[in-house]
Amino acid sequence: MKTTISVIKADIGGFPGHVSVHKECMEIADKELGAAKNNGLINDYRIMRCGDDLELIMSHTKGINNEEIHKLAWDTFIKATEKAKSLKLYGAGQDLLSDSFSGNVKGMGPGVAEIEFEERKSDPLIIFMADKTAPGAWNLPLYKIFADPFNTAGLVIDPKMHDGFVFEVHDVIDNKRIELKCPEESYDLLSLIGATDRYCVKSVKKKNGEICSVSSTQRLNFMAGRYIGKDDPVCIVRAQSGFPAVGEVLEPFAFPFMVKGWMRGSHHGPFMPVPFEKANPSRFDGPPRVIAAGFQVSNGMLIGPSDLFDDPSFDKARAETNLIADYIRRHGPFEPHRLPMDEMEYTTLPGVLEKLKSRFEVIE
Ligand code: 13P
Ligand code: 13P
Ligand code: MG
Ligand code: MG
């Protein structure tokens, strides 16, 4: 029987501001998913958080896009939102764009990444969860993990990986998808995914079709048509025995690359890998954070998590993040710290520009 891992997440209210999720909201989620485990709907679950995003990790046998699983997540977010409202937490229910559930949480605000697979003899799995950034943040690390031999030694020295991988890329503006093979089409792939605002790596497969990785690509502000917050994406990656090793999957995060998000979802900033307890983006509402939860999936149960960035070998990346943060923050409201104009469309800036519109005069 196949196992499905569903990671469904939402910002249901921040404590304080956009820094973290309140303990009482996490307790509500724990109670809801605990009941679903007891009645057999799901095999196992973990409640986590990255910054102000509540993360529901569920294992079950119902496949991806299952209505019961999505409804469970939606109802859990609604209940956690009620608690957030009672505590007057900030932006309570921020990511829930609808009043009623209609079969699938996609398009309703929450971020979703789901992966279904036949369990191997041993199935290590890493779930990355981010705050204060957008889905394009996974493009660079996924490229390095599955296509860059300077990152992933297995591409060169493991016969089971030597063939390369297939990337499924979504154009989140035109709502189209394309598959590109690596290494053959790696330059084509890079020509797209370097544009992280538009093209997002949705999934990675082996050439025989076996699924390796799935990301959430929901763009909250496009769906809502107004500024709400950032999408704060998640990404699931399977590891070992023909997939990249756990250490190869984590290696790209030793470089604190620039992502979009941070304060008001409107700035570039370095992506800081942190242990679970350090995912509290407070400086200028950031810098953007990423945590990595390591599991062994065993007969539908989740063994873990192991806190994978709780390792001094990522201290240098964290120190570097702080240096880069100091440097780029000194630009204040100037680009490239602030995002370029076209990417500010879904922020609160257009409201300010509207006021000046009538005062513009034609230059003769
Ligand atoms: P596997 O081929 O068993 O995944 O071994 C690779 C490894 O563990 C190196 O770290
Ligand atoms: P979130 O997307 O994490 O809610 O952050 C929004 C924001 O405006 C931070 O300054
Ligand atoms: Mg928030
Ligand atoms: Mg958030």
C-alpha cells in the first residue's frame, strides 16, 4: 500500500505581529489531528511551526488531493483561528481566503505539498518549512540538490543517480507547466527558474517517474488579489538509495542565498537555516527562515522529526546571514533591498502610488 505525506500550512494568526504561532493554537491543532489519528483517518501526524506559520504534517493512505484530509486541515485551521481571534492574535485567519470549504484547500489560501510513494526498505524524508518568503525560494536549492554535481556527489559517483532527474516547473502567472530533464536541459531549466517570482519548481522525479520532491507553489496574493502576507512555502524531499543523501539535500542551505519576502513581503534578504526553536523572525520581521525536519517513514508512521539545522556546521551560514542582513538593510527603502516595482504590485505600495497619480504632469 502506498503512503501519502501531506504537509498543509497556513498563517492563522501571529504572536506577536508576524513572529510566531501561539502555543494554544498549536495545542488546538494537536487535539484535532490527534482525534483524526484515533479515528483512523490519518496514520500519524506532527504539528510544527516556522515563524508564524502553522504546519500540519500528516501521513495517511488516501493519496494526494484527498477531500477528507484537506477538510481535516481546513477545519483545524478554522479552529486554531477561533483561538487566535479570542487572543486577538495578529492577522487571525490571515491565510484563510474563504468562509467555507469546497473539496480542496488549494486556491483557498493554505500552502500544500503532498507526496505519495511505495515505501522502500528505508525511507528518509526531509520537510523544509519557511517563513517570510515565497515558493520560488526552493528553486535554487532544488537545482543544487538534483542537478549540481558540485553539491551532490551522487550525481557523479552513484550509478543510481547518474541518469539525472526531471524537474516540473510551474509558471505561476500564466498557470502553465513544463517538464525539463537534467543534465540535458539544465541550461533551459536555469533560464526559467532563475526568475523565482514567476517560475517555481513544483516537483522533481527520477527519469523512471519515481517521485523525489514536491513543493507548495500557492501564491497567496495572486489568489486574493491584494496583499495578505507571503506564501511561506514548504518542500518535501526524499533521500538516500538512488535519491540524494540527507547531507546532499541540506548542503545548499550552507549558502544563505537571497530570497524575496522579509518585512511586508516586500524585500530581498538572506535565507537563514535555523533549528526549530530559532524560527522566530523578529529582526525587521526576519531575516527569512528555513527549518528542516528529518523523518524516517516507517509503515505509514512518522519517525522523528530530527532537527536537521541544529548543527554547528550551519553556524557560519547563520553568521553570514547576519552580515548580509546588516549590509542590505542599510539600503532602507531602496532597491535591491526593496523588491522591484512589478513585484510590489501585490503589496500595499499601489495604494500609496494611487494618491500621487493625479499630480503627475507630462514632461514636454
Ligand atoms: P546511499 O546510496 O545508501 O544513499 O548512500 C549514500 C550515503 O549515505 C552517503 O552519505
Ligand atoms: P507573513 O507572511 O509571515 O505573515 O509576514 C507578513 C509580513 O508582512 C511580515 O512583515
Ligand atoms: Mg503573518
Ligand atoms: Mg508567515
